[in-house]
Amino acid sequence: MTDLNTLGEIGLIERIRQANPASTHPETIRSIGDDAAVFDWGNDYGLLTSDMLVEGIHFDLTYVPLKHLGYKAVTFGVSDIAAMNGLPIQLTVSIGLSSRFPVEAIDELYEGIRAACQAYNVDLVGGDTTASRSGLIISVSVLGKVPKELITYRNTAQPNDVVCVTGDLGAAYLGLQLLEREKQVFLADPNMQPNLSEERAYLVQRQLRPDARTDMVHELRDLNVLPTAMIDISDGLASEILHLCRQSNTGAVIFDENLPIDDQTHLAADEFKISPITAALNGGEDYELLFTVRPQEYEKLSTNARITAIGYLTADPSQIVLATKAGQQTPIRAQGWTK
């Protein structure tokens, strides 16, 4: 039998894709392999994505409030729709839960789901409930749409494109380190109160209640900028740039000094003796957008403080590297199994 760890998530998805028969319906434009499946709806493309969160793997209820968890579960799927340059319209939520959860706990979970639906202008239109023997399981499917001329895939980037990211990177990972530390302190002494100071609030918020960047989809449209390729940053920048380059058959040079890292992330990284560059590359759960644009298009974005140019694409797919100010180049690698 083949050990699943020898494949990793990327390899497993590719194995499933290869075993999946070709589409039989002409409305199916793209199936497995991007942030969302794509369907022909006439003037628009329909988009469909699904995400699953499993207790003990994706979240720890020791420190994750159920309201925040509900909000974050919706954010996962909405971020995938945004990565296709689309906007969400409807979603379904299915849950598996054990008898240890009172009704009030489920009310709190759905309060967060409703708050996210309001924030992203999405309708909750259905789902399913079932029993679970392994804690809480949440599955969210999001339906979105995008005008056909604005659809953006992962595999359409070109050499010399400028590589851009929205927002900042690494904060969610440092927020997780803070929460895990406080959990260990509590387990050692339940009388201890959490030590999450105000200056660390941003990091904790980025971990517990991130926001999908639908705002940037609107902004790119307002600026009349169509990315040549785009992907959301859920598993870490390194993993996502590898996805984009491999599917577009390009290489990349990413400049470490250009990575947008918040001051609080720098301070917390120093406290935990973690490189902030490592946190930005491999931390994950930032839910920012990584996208590429032609050099002439970047001029329209160059004054936007929420968008940072971090590198460029090359014609050599074997060279996907991180470049330092001193001129050293290190191959970019994704760290371990990405869930």
C-alpha cells in the first residue's frame, strides 16, 4: 500500500484528477485543478468550491470561539471564489457533530456563519447535519460568478509578469503560535489568565477571524486591471507560488526584502525566535491574494498601499527562487503536507 504522505495534498489531488473521467456536460468549463470549478452560465461563468474543516486538524476549540470558527469557515470558500476574480452569491454548510455540543453551541457557530454571509453578501441556502464520532466537522460549498471576460486561472501567467500580493503575510501563523503558547500555559495551570496583550490583537485576529479579499476583486475591476493569473494564499506563499508557476510553466524570482510583513509579525517572530520570512513563506492561513500582471498593467497598481510587488516570473520553470538583497538565491520549497 502507498503511504499517503508520499503524495502530499498536491500529489493526491493530481492523482484524483487523472483518474476522473473527462467532463460529459458542455457547461463544465474547468473541473479539478484550480481554486474553483467553472461552469458556463451564458454571460457569466459560475464558480463552485468546497472546503472541509475537521476538529483537531484545522481548529482547536480550546481557544477558537465557535462564532469565529463559523465566520472563518465561510471565509475559506469565499477566498477561493475571489481567487478566480469572482464574487460569491450562495453557500451551503454541512456539519457533523457529537452529542457533547449543546444546542447553544451550534447557535453560536451559525451566528458566525450569518455574520460572514452578511459581510460577503452571500445567501446561506442549505446544507446537511449528521452525527460525528470524531468531534466537529464543517463542510462549506460556495457558489459564485464572474463575467466571462474577467475569469482568472492559475495556469495563464507569463514570463516577465510582475508577481503581487495583497495585504501582509505571516501574521496568522504568529497568531497561532501565541494561541498555542497560551493553551500550554493554561494546561499547566488552569488558574493562569491568558496573556494576549493589545499589541498582539492583530495577530490573533488574523488567525481566528481572517477576511477574504473580495474588496480587492472590486478594486482590480475599478482600476481596469485583469490579472494574468491568481491564487489565494491559504497554505503559505511558497506553496502558492509553486502552484502558480508549475501550472503556468514558468519560473519566478521572489525578493525577500519585498515581502509585506506587519510590524507586529516581526516583533512576535523575534519573540518566538522564528524568521519572519519563514512565517511569510510557509505559515499559511493569510487568505490574501497572490496574482500576476503584465509590467505595463502594474503601473495602475504601483501607488496602492495594499498591493505589493514581490518579484517577477521567468521563462525557466526549474528556477523558482527567493533572492536576498546580497544577491543570493535559494530554491523555494513548500513545507510538508499542506492541509
